[in-house]
Amino acid sequence: MNPPYKTRTQMVMENLRGRILRGEFPAGAPLRQDAIAKALAVSRIPVREALMQLEAQGLVKFEAHRGAVVTMLDASAIEELFYLRALLEADTLFHAVDLMTEETFAKAQAILTQFDQALESGTQVEHWAELNHSFHATLYQAANRPQALELIAQINQSCDRYVRFELLFAQDGVDKAERDHAQLLELCRARRKHEAVVLLKQHIEAAGQSVKQILACGHTQ
């Protein structure tokens, strides 16, 4: 099977997004369009378009006399984003639990196994974050609520940088996420949806508070 075709803009956007999320371009760093275009062997047009997409995701902003720069991690944004996550994801999970199948549980369990393997191998935090997102998305998919799922995906895209930040810097962050995920899956298997929703909201809200505490301690990337 051939890989999906990607435009130059998509390739540039994914390259820059990955480098921002990994901290190669730290908060406040300028993103010089000419230098990026030269490094990636493209014209300035796809670079400009990619930066505009990243601006929509909250990773980049355009400043007068400076051009594009990586946005700072923002405590007020954390508050709103994680509040919206808890609200939407808890409601979607509530409607998903009774519709989950053995295939849902098998997929979710396989992701948790990959998470364990990633921890043991010391895989980079970006892989942990991808698995975290995949686990949650697998559970929510059963709700068959496409509009809610689209909104959740958009919010999670904006949260991605903060989730990676929390997994990287929070004491016990990855281990706690792993424990919460295992417990959440067991509650879903048992169709204990009210308890599952409570745990999910606590899980998301705790992650948001953890990021805010890390920022307060002086970490910026």
C-alpha cells in the first residue's frame, strides 16, 4: 500500500510542528522563512502556508518586525484547553461505553502494550504522546459522534504541546498516565461508565494542573 500523498505545505508543516513539539525550536524562537525554505529545499510559499497552519494550531504567531515566532506556553490557555477537553471527552466517553465492542477493547489494550514497550525502550516522549492520543481516540470512536470527535481532535491538537510537556517534566507523569489508562480501560470493559467518566475528568484536569505547576517552577520548553 502506497503512503498517502502529501503536499509540500503538509510536509513542511509536519516537519516544523515536530521540531517545535520536540523543543528544537523553543518558545520565543524566530522561524526564518528563507532559512527554512533553503533547509527543506522548497520555495517560501509552502513555508508561509505551513506557518499559517501552525498559527491556527496555536504553535506559531506572527509579530511585527520579527515575523513568525514559536508561541510561549500560556497558563491561561492551559486552563481553557484542558477544561474543554474534560467537558467534551467525558461526555463523549459516557455515550461511547455502552457501544464499545471487544474490538474496541482489543485495540485499546494493544496501545497500552505499545506504551509499556515504549517506556521500556526509552522511546522519545513524542511517541508516548502519540500513543496517549491514540488510546483516548480509540475509546471515544465508539460514541459515533463525528462532530464531537472532530472538536476533540482539534482541541487535542492545540493541547499536544502541553501533553508532551507534562509527560516529559512531570514527576511520575508517564507512570501515572499509564495507571490511569489501565484503570479507565477496565472500567469501560465493565460498562461502569459513571466511574469511567469521573476518572477521565480527574485524569485530564490533573494533567492540566501539572503543566501549570511545571510552568510555575520555571520550565518553558
